[in-house]
Amino acid sequence: MIRLFQLLILLFIFPLSFNSQAQNAELTLSMSDSSLFTFSLGDKQYSTPGTVAVIQDIPAGTYKLKVVKRMRLGNSLVEKPAFDNEIYLEAGRHIEATINQYNQLIINGNSAKNDENSNWNNRGRTRDFPTTGFEGMEAGQFHAFIGNLRDIPNERKRFESAKGRISLSTINSFQLKQIMEEFNDEDFRIRIAVESYSRVTDPSLFTEVYSALRHPSSIRRLNRQLNRIQN
């Protein structure tokens, strides 16, 4: 009788525990220009820079969200506050949010957790990169990659090194733009963009790379070469 009573207790406890976890919220956060950022949510600080953050199993409720954008000016990284306000996370929901250029929080998706048809599962993903989404190369690896490129004085060798690494990696459009800016020769910038066109995880944001080109004629050249690839 005692063992039966204990079993009944366990049967009640486990569903309660499972349901409690299932009722937690999830948040996907990014910048509209794919910039690197750090942030804090409530009293928890996320200090590792990244282009996309996915936070799971957050107890539902209202939280103070602070986002700091990290930008490169020359060889220096500059931090700029991008958002400082409250966000409500609904139980059992996956919220996809973006900070736009006006420092506003835009909710792009609100779907049931683990919904295979949610925006996050489908938006911008390709069959080549089913597990990476918009993240691109991990921040630490990307910074090391850029550092290695800067150690190569010859631009042609730098191009070959970059092309080889990109062919084995996952990058987003913002990272591609930064790679292009490591070349002084405009021709190499265009060639890197062409080589990487089919590799970026966020093709809808590929126009970001055009800002790395310095002449209108370069943009026309890039468009012509991309048209050949697409056709």
C-alpha cells in the first residue's frame, strides 16, 4: 500500500515538472543589420558577442532587456547602447525579436515552442546549413580568422586563405562584409563576395556586403557576376 502511494506521488510529480518546463519561454534575439552585440536579460549577463542569441527555458514574465551593439571603427571595437527597456516573454512561446536601426524592438515571430513551422526554423535556413540559422561563424573563431588574414601581407595569398576558409565554414552577410573590408584591392573584394554568395546563412541580407564596395562600378560588376551564377 505504501509503495502504491509512493508511485502515485511520482506520477503526479513528473507531469508537473515536465509541464513547468514546457511552460517556459524562448527568445531569439538579433540586430537588423546583423551586428555583433552583447546583452543582459533580467539579472543575467550574456557577455560573449554574437550576431544571434537563442535563450531557452526562460520562466515566463517581464524582464529588463539591455542590448549593446559592438561596431568596428578601424582596428578598434566600439560599444553603443542599442536597447534598454522591458520585454514580456509568454509561457510556452518562442519569441523572435530584432533590434532595428532606430533602437526599437521588433517582434518578428511568436510561435509555440518546438513548432517545426515556426519562423525561426524556416526563415533564411538552407539545406546546406540546417543547424546554423543566421549565426554565421562563432564569434571567437571569426575574430581569430580575421586576425589570421591580417597577418598575411600579400593580398593574393590573403584571398586564397580567405576563400579556402570560407568554403569550409558558415558565415553570415555581416561577417562577409568584414572579410571583404580586409582587402585594399576592390577586385579581391568583389571576388570574395562572388565566392561566398552561396555560402551565407542569410541570403536575404546579402545586400549588406554592397557597403564594402567603394565605387558604383564595383556594384555593377558584382551584380553582373552574381547574375551569371544565378542563371
